Amino acid sequence: MNNLLPLFKWGTDCLVSNGYSIECSPEIVLSTPWSHVIRFATSTENFYLKQTPPSLFLSNEPKIIRILSSQLHANVPVVIEINEDLHCFLMRDAGISLRQTLKANFMPELLCQSIKQYAEIQRKAEDCIATFLKLGVPDWRLDKLPFLYDHMLKQTAFLKAEGLTDKELQTLHILSPKFSAQCKLLASFRIPETLGYHDFHDKNVLLDPNTKRMTFVDWGETAIIHPFFSLHTCLEQSITHHEVKKGDSTYQKLQDACLKNWLGLATEKQLLSAFILAKKVRLFWNILASNQFMLSVDRQSYKAYYPNQPSPIADGFKAFLENIH
């Protein structure tokens, strides 16, 4: 608790200096090895302070949000202040999670709407790639992935410590040309690569109960990627949390929503082929994101928080081996 006192003070001082009256003591709503979220209740509205580890990968979040807001007019949180010394930022309340709403009453059209709006942000971001790269956002475009794949496989001792066997590592080396060919094939569909984040799903979409405005949050794990990668994440989460079945009518509606914003670039059949292929290639993106995330947090704290969870990196490679063939 004591390590959060500077956050309480800074958040309170910021709000008071902006003319807000604090109603009660700040409330910790989330505390993990990778972030702390604190709610400040004022006389007019709630505000949230988010702190992340000091790594560039995660601490860029408020700057990314401001670019998305100012240059792309995207539905993202309103950032009030940023404190780079404390690695935190203060933002306005934007509603409740879409998942909470859908758990109470599952409405596929709402989920489709969130997918389409997120895809619109991706399309707009295509013209700002240089801006995000200059900020330090990782460049994980298709032409970079084969090199990153081979580079990671050279870290033999690390991967063994994570839980991969010699046989699995040998197979992964053998599959390098195949993975490279899949990246080139996916690139041949000419779907523009853009900004995307690893945690795009309905829990990270906030819905204002009054205006019904959707706000897309949690932009910490962001990279320049193929746009279909993060859309698959949303589909997977819909299967896990809303009992959507792959291939049923609801899944088909969600998949159609994923492709809608690119229909002007290719036929529906071509987009579907690219979407299916992207599901395989994205498995290595999952590994990259997991590795970058693990490098950004305190490893001992993470293991204490998840004492029995296997390595996400080893699990990622095992999933890759199961699906690459």
C-alpha cells in the first residue's frame, strides 16, 4: 500500500488543481505485477489512474492513446495528465466493460459493433505507422517475423528454461522456412499492416450506459502487426466467455464483422483466405507479445501472482507446433 501513496497524492493533486472536489478516499480496483488501477470519485464523475512498469513497451500507453485521439479521433480514453516519473496517467471514466453487459444479456450485434469500430481505428492508423514507430512501438510486420522467429530460436538456454524440449526446438528450427513462406503468402494478399494490440476483446471495450459510446482501452501491448491478428483474439475470447461455437451463425456474424472494413481491398473469398492464414501466423505474434510482456514485468512477482501457470512462451510455441502443419 505504501508504494501506492505517491499515486494517491499525485492523482488527488491533479484533480483538485483541475477544479474537482474529491468525494472519498481513492480506491484500488486492480493490483497486479503489471498494473495498478485506482479510482478517484469526485463530485461530478469518476477518474481512473493507471500505473504500469517503466518499460517502454508498456509505459507508452498514454502517448499512444493521445495520438489515437488527436490524430485519428478514435474512441479511446480521455487522458487528463501523464506522470512519466511515476509511470502513470489519469483518465476519465468511460463506462462499464462490454463483457459485463454481454454476460447479463448477450447481444451479438453489440460485439459486432465493437469489432467494426476497432477495425476502423486500425484502418485509420495505416497512415500513422511512422509516428507510432518513432514512439517506440514494436515493428512486428510480416517481413520482420521470420527474422524474429529465427532470432528467438537462437536463445536455446532461455527456451529450455521456459519448458521447451530439445525435440521441440529441433522441430521449430525445421519449420522456419515454412513459417517464412506463410508470412510471404499472407503478405501477398496486400492487407495493409497497422496498429493493433494483444488484448483486444470485449473486456477492454467500455460502454457508456447513457450515450452507448464505446471506448477502447488497455493499449499497453501495442505493435505494428497484420490487422487480422488481434481480431482473432476477439473471436477466441467470444468462444471462451460467451459460449460462441466456431462455425455457428453467431461466429459467422462476428467473422463477417472482422472482414467488413477491408472489403474494398479484396473479394470476400480472398479476405477469408487471408483471415484463415492469419490465424496460424498470429501464433508467433502471441509468442512475441508474451515475451515482450514478460520482459516488462518483475518475473518473481509474476510467478507469485500465477504460482501454477506454465510459461506463456513455452505454451505459445507448443500451440504453434500443433497448428503450423
